[in-house]
Amino acid sequence: MKISLRQKLIVLTLSLVVFVTIAAAILSSVEIQRYYTLKIKQQLEMQLSEVEYLLANSALVDEDSRYTKFTGYARQVNLRITFIDSLGTVLYDSTVPEDSLAFLNNHLTRPEIQMALHNSSGYDQRHSTSVPETMLYAAKVFNRELAGDKPLLNQIYFIRLAIPLREINQVINALLWKIAGGSLIALLLFSLLSYYFANKLTFPIQKLAAIAESIKKGNLDAHFEHNTKDELGELAELLNEILDKLRSDLVQMRKLEKMRSQFLGNVSHELRTPIFAVQGYLETLLQNKECDVKMQRKFIKKAHRQAVRLNNLFTDLIDISRIESGEMKMVFRNFNLHKSLQSIVNDLQETADDHNVTLVFANKNDDKVYALGDKNRLKQVIINLVVNAIKYNVPYGKVEVGTREEKGKITIYVADTGRGIAREHINRIFERFYRVDKERSRNLGGTGLGLAIVKHIIEAHHSEIQVESEENKGSTFSFSLVKAAQES
């Protein structure tokens, strides 16, 4: 059976009340009994001295009247008085008739008598066989100097007094009943208070649980409400923060799912086009047996171009996949930036010449500039930017690669005099497979992933790719690196 938190709190509180009540009752009864016993012992000590004085200084010791007068005295003070000789024989007992004294057991071995024999006084508490109730006994050795020449007094060696403990027991029992009654009232009050505070404490938790159940069923618009600044309020705020993050993550997941779906669609489309082209060229060559050598060479050249495009596409897909999955690790080192840029420009001169474009390195006279970064990945970035600037340039245009230093940073730029990029396209050109001019891009062998790879690599260097472009005037791509003192 499921036990709620509220029930647990109520049971725990009531259990504590019951435990405290029982413990208080036991401690109170023990303490009261000890207190009354001590007081009674003190009273018995005084009355032992009084009886001793009466024995020595009054006519109560007269043989004929001692039973009547001492018994009356004992009844008056509610005490049992006993006189015992040195051998333990009872000479007088206020509760036993004189003619029955001979039938009493020897009292020499009584605990209080033995204590008095060794310490002058002694005490004991037990159930009396002659008087059927619990008694507290006190005894002392009679002062022999007070006996004088009175024969009767010379026979008395011990004086013993006893008082029934029923009064103490009655007081303790009455107290226990009062404690029990008060405990029942306290238990009732605590039950009500426990129920009230348990409800007050668990109600916000129940609300949180209900909202959590609603969220579990898919209601992400739910909100954990709270009106307190205690731990429950902090918990509600924390849950709201988690819920907000969950909403953001869900939006991001949906966005990523959408991007993944679009990516797969784009990949399928990008792969289908060159594959179908290669297939078409090859089928034409196979089916047209009378095709001359010049025509065959033309189709083979086109098929080769599509195969190169496929290879480039696969290479870029692998690169972007490795970058986005974190598999591609960057190795940051200090390297000679200008020397690397000059080498890239030299390697791409033939490509520039093929497109009737002038390619220059603006800082060719300075080869002592160093930067921090992954040299190979940055080379991939520069080559991509320069090749794009060449391919999308105008005939007899110009591409300039250069750097400039700014506050401990080195900015690398690639500027061209090409057709430029319309403003509505600038924010999207780094998206995967996004093309400003799709047909021209495919004809030039572009994969649609180059700038996306550029963006990822630059961001891995804790930088950002900047674009400045104006239609029919050209574009400038730039980013910054940390300047280094020398090559590592």
C-alpha cells in the first residue's frame, strides 16, 4: 500500500508525541517517587527521635499502659511502631496484639535492623507479611544512656517505624492519570496541527507533482508555480529553469532534425545529379558505336568532370561530418602566416590564369609574421576562399590575399572584384548546400559545402568569418587569428 508523504509526516509527529508522553510519564513517576521517599525518610528520622524521646521522658513506658498509649500514638501519627531487643525478639508492635507477639518471626535479620546494627540507622522498602501492604521501614539503635535504670527501657535495643506507601502510590497514580489525560489532549491537538501543517507542506509538493505529470504527458507549456522563498520555492525555480532548457533543447532538436532532413535531401540531390550525368555519358558512349574519337573524348571529359565533382563532394561531406561530430581535432601551433599565404597564392596561380584573373599577395615583402592556429585547416580555409573568389570573378578581375595587424590580432582577408553578393544572400551563404547561383555553381564544380566548412574551422579558432560585399563591385571575406611571436 502506498503511503503518502502527508501520512508519513502525521504518523511521525504523533509517534514522537506518544514517545515523549510515555517518557515524561515514566521520568515523572520515578522522580516523584524518589522525592516522596526522600521526604518520608526525613520525616521518619525525626519521628524516630521523637519516639526515642518519648520512651525516655514519659510515662508511656509503664508496663500496663504501653500498649494502649503507644498504639494510640501510632494510630494518631499513622505509623507502625516496633520495639526490638538485641536478639531480634519483638517486644512491641503497634499493629500486633500483645498476646500475639510470641508468634512473630525474629526480626534481627530484617534489612533495616542489620543496617541499624552497623550504621546506627537503616531503611528498607518491602511488602509486609504481618501487615499486607508495602511499607517503608526505618530503624535506629536506642540510645542506652536514655534508658537509665528503667528495666523496660533496658530491654529495648532497636526502635523501628514503618509507614504504608499507598499514599505515594495514590499520588503517583493520580499524576499518571493526569499525564495520560493531558497527553490525550496534546495528542488530539498535535493530530490537528500535524494534519494542518502536513497539508500545508505537502500541498505545494502535490502541485509540483501534478505539473510534472502534465509535463510527462507532453504539456511543455506548463509552469511550476510557487509563492514561497523556502526550499520548495527554490526547487520550483530550478524545475522551471530545467523546463525552459528542455523547451530550448526541444526547439534545437526539432531544428536539427529539420536540418538533418534537409541535409539528407540535399545530399541525395547533389549526389544524384553527377551520378546521373556520369551514367548518361557512359551509356551514350556504349550505345553510340559510331561516335568518333573527338566526341568520345568530349563525353569522357564531361564524365571525368562529374567524377571529380563527386569526389570533391564526398571529401567535403566527410570533412563537415568530422567537424560537426568533434572527430576532427584542431592542432594549434605558432606558424609563419605570411609564408603559408604566399605558398597558397603561388599554388593557385595556374587556376587564376585559367580564369583570366590576377591573383596577388599583398604582403609578399614581409615573411616574418606569425600566428597561432591549425596550419593545415587554415590552409583549407584560404584555398576555399581564394578558389571561390577566382571562379566567381569577372574576366580580367583581381583577387587579393593579405593581412593587417590590429591589437594583438592578425586579420586575414581575401578580396575580389567579382559580381558581389546580394544583401539577402549574405546571411545564408554559410549554410550547407546554399548557393546564390545554383546552376553556375554546379557548372564550376562547387559542392555547396565549402563555406560551411570554412565557418566551422574559423569558429574552432574562436573567431568569426566576416563578409563585405556589394553587387557588381566585389566581395571581401576576412577573419582574425591570435598573433604569435615566433614559430613553434
